[in-house]
Amino acid sequence: MIRRLRLIVDTPFMMNDEGFNVEDRSQFKILREALVNMLSHFDPFSTIHSCIHIYTDRVEFFNAGGYPVPISQLGNHLYSNPRNPIIAKIFRLVNLSETIGYGFDMMNKWKEITGNDVTFESDICTSTVTFWLNSDRATNRATNRATNRAEGDNTYTDATDKVVSILEFCKESKYRKEIYDLIGVTYQQWNFKAFIEPLLLHDYLELTVPDKPTSPKQQYRTTKKGLLFLETI
């Protein structure tokens, strides 16, 4: 889940005081805080399932259980009363969450960092945090990713082009060697990890023989999710 959240946001490069390029992970940290907050406050006795909805213009963290205080008071206290204190403590111990009482302050920084709104909704049974994205995000995703990496750096653009080529090519099932020949790389394990494995992990490609991943008859096919992705670019 953390890995998927990482793919939603922009992580532009910036230069630190020592002259090194580092990623600006502030957007990702806000969504990570929203995930931690959702898990810390969900109602384990509810029949409603907590989930994250990802749309082209927003990301919604839908949680079972309403907030313990009115929305107008969120972030106004220097303490927190999570429904699941043990889960909340574990996240703090591994440095995956803010100090108690400051999580909502971090989520409210979304507007300052991205220029887009963040909204909070709550009733007696559920709560929702919505982070709004640029409305043209889906159609310009590949361009935005390349621009945010670094001016003049074509590495990411090239990788994106290869992804699109693979998904188009695999609308009909293809062997691994056929994919390598398409994108002009050698039959090496690191090329599998670089170009094919990420598409499998994110459900853009699927195995034709899923119960035998190393089968010599194994082929790769674009999934429905992969086809939807192709429609957005």
C-alpha cells in the first residue's frame, strides 16, 4: 500500500545545502500520514470496510467510524484519542506517523504544498479525507512525471515510453523474450525486474500461467487495469 501511495504523488528533485539532489517527499508523507490516521482510528467492530479510492482528480481515504470530535475541532488539541492505540503506537515507534495530535496539521499542509484542497467529512458511522489532485492529472501523467524528475533528464520519459509499448504489445499474450526484443534490451534478470516485474506488481500485466511463474510456456498479457491506463495517455 505504501508503494502504491508513492506512485500517486509528485516527488520533484531539489538540491540540498550540500549540493546533492534529493527527492521532495512532502506530498507522499502527507498521504502516508492519512493512511496511518485511518488505520489508527478505524472501528474494528464496524461492518463497513475502510478503503482508499483513487480517482483521476482526487484520493479518498474512507474509514469505518466517525471522528470522535466535530470536524471544526480537528487539530485544535495537543492530544489524540485513537480507537486503536496499540496500532498508533507501533506506527510512531517505527517513525511512520507524526507526534500525537499533529497528524491533522500535516494533512492540512496539502493545500499549501500542492495548491489543491483537502476536505474532511464525518458522520456517526464513517469518515472521509479527500486530497484533491490536478483535474488533468490522468491525461498528463507521463509528462508530469518526466518534468518533475529533472529538466533535460529523459530517463524517465524513456522508461514511460517502454511501459506504454509493453502494454500495447501485450494486448495479445507475449513471451518474455518477445518483450525484450520489442524494447531493445538483453535477456537478463535485471531487465525483468526493471520493466516487467513492476507491471506485474501493480496489476498492469498478468501471467498466462499464474500457478507456474517460471513455466517455459509463461506469457504476459495486459490486464483490464493496464488497458484503462492506456486509454488515459
